[in-house]
Amino acid sequence: MYFRPGTLDEAVHVLAAHGGQILSGGTDFFPALGERPLPDAVVDVSGISEIRGIAVEADHIRIGGLTTWRQLIAAPLPRCFHALKSAAREIGSIQIQNRATVAGNLCNASPAADSVPPLLTLDAEVELASVTGSRRFPLADFIVGNRKTLRRSNEILASVIVPRSLDDAASAFVKLGARRYLVISIAMVAVVVKTNREGSVAVARVAVGSCSATAQRLTALETALVGAPARSGLGAKVLQEHLAPLSPIDDVRATASYRSDAARTLIARALDACMGSG
Ligand SMILES: Cc1cc2nc3c(=O)[nH]c(=O)nc-3n(C[C@H](O)[C@H](O)[C@H](O)COP(=O)(O)OP(=O)(O)OC[C@H]3O[C@@H](n4cnc5c(N)ncnc54)[C@H](O)[C@@H]3O)c2cc1C
């Protein structure tokens, strides 16, 4: 059975009545299917316009789950979204970015999902809709493992909500792959740095992806950066011990030790990019 509801309400009722797998842009859905037939029920959410697009409110920014990466890149957003926009520009190709959605990237929950580190540094939350109402979680809690989330099978990821506490902070995203374009990350890093009037780091947020089952914030490093002079060379503050929360694996793309070295270098580069010297 193939369903293409036109509203969120219709979609959650279809899911409650028939179950089925959600189809959005299809850029993860179809490659994951391989040679297998379609699931018995498919709920194509791509026609639900009410959860596509970005709303800038007084204290938060709401990104509809069906917003495509191209729509996000084109939207006027505060400076702290620079890293997320950079990540979006590196998702596949322009053709992929035209189809692929924010919710698809998060619900697919690949350790290499490029949007996760920038959204973690923005303290993003996700809102899930079902017939029984909505549930909201910090993104950091929502993704619980490699391709595992807290989403129940009858829920649709409707929105991503970003608080506007760091609008003017600098941010940067750096991704390492085996080649320049159309590449799955070996490691990627997002940072946000807010500077105070005295020229020191007031707030620092650092997240690393592809180096553990789920992307991780490096809170010990974030704490160590606070108070440091906000200038070129900030990246030198990164120590190997700050990477302790990571658990990189050996795979076809890179060895664990290479990933670990790369993560440290990428963090330093991202911090220096925020200082205008990257
Ligand atoms: C050639 C190619 C290159 C790529 N390069 C990158 C890359 O560089 N970086 C990267 O991070 N990703 C990359 N991807 C993966 C993919 O494009 C992204 O993850 C994309 O954002 C997925 O969005 P989608 O709308 O296509 O999801 P879909 O394929 O439609 O869905 C993905 C999963 O999420 C679920 N889902 C989708 N929407 C919802 C929703 N609203 N609520 C609940 N569940 C939902 C689906 O059931 C499915 O399990 C690439 C893919 C391809 C084919």
C-alpha cells in the first residue's frame, strides 16, 4: 500500500492505522532498499507542506522536518547557522540536496550524518508527531546509536527547534572524506564560538561525527576553551585527552587511529576558522 497524505494530521492517522515506512526525499530510503521489494506499506510524507520550511521566532528557529538542504542553504539565518549551512552544502550533490530532507538525515541516524554535529552544537531539539500528540527531545538524546533513535514507528519527525541564545556566535564545519565531492565523512567537526567584550571565549561548543556510533559533544574541551583569548591559534588548545568521549572504529574508509588524529586536526581548524584564520 502506498499513501501520500497531504497534512500532518492525515499522515499520523495513516501511520496509526496501517503502520508502514516513512518516505521523504528517498535518498537514504531507496539505496537502503537495494534489490529488496518495497515494504508492505509506504507513507510518502513529501506532500505535507506544513512541515516544510523555516520559521524564525523571537526565541527559537523552527526548521520543518521536510525542509530540504537546498532550502536551508537559501534561508536567511543567523551567523551561528553557518556551520549547518556548510554541512548542508557538502551533503551529496546539488541534486541530492534538492530532494534530501533534514528529518531524513536525522531519522536515518547514520554515524556519518553531516547535519548532526552542527545541530548538536546549536543545542537543537526534535519534535515528533503522532495521533497521541507530540514529544520533544534534545537531539543529543534522540539519536541513541548507529541507525537507532527514540522515534516510535507511528511518529513523524515534524520539526527541529533551535534556541536563539547564540545567534551572533561564529560557527564552522569541517569535513574530511577520501575525496572532495560526493563523499561520506571519515570525520567531521562543527564548532560554535561566542566571544565576550574582553576578547575571550565566552561559550564554546564542539561536536565530532563519524568517530563514534553517534556524534558527540566534547564537553571537557568546551570547558577548557572558555576564557581563552579568542584569536588565531585557539585550535592549539585541543589536547588528545579532550577526545576521550570518541570511540572511532576501523572501517573501509579509515583506521581508528587515523580518525582520531584527523578529528583533533579538524577541531583545531574549525576553531581557527571561527577566529577568522582558518
Ligand atoms: C549519492 C548520495 C550522497 C549522499 N551524501 C551524503 C552526505 O554527504 N552526507 C550525509 O549526511 N548524507 C548523505 N546522503 C544521505 C541522504 O541524502 C541524507 O541523509 C538525507 O538528508 C536523507 O533525507 P531524505 O529526505 O532523502 O530521507 P529518506 O531517504 O526519505 O528517509 C531516510 C530515513 O528517515 C526516515 N524518515 C524520513 N523522513 C522522516 C520523518 N519526517 N519522520 C520520521 N522518519 C522519517 C525514513 O523512513 C528513512 O528510514 C547521501 C545520499 C546519496 C544517495
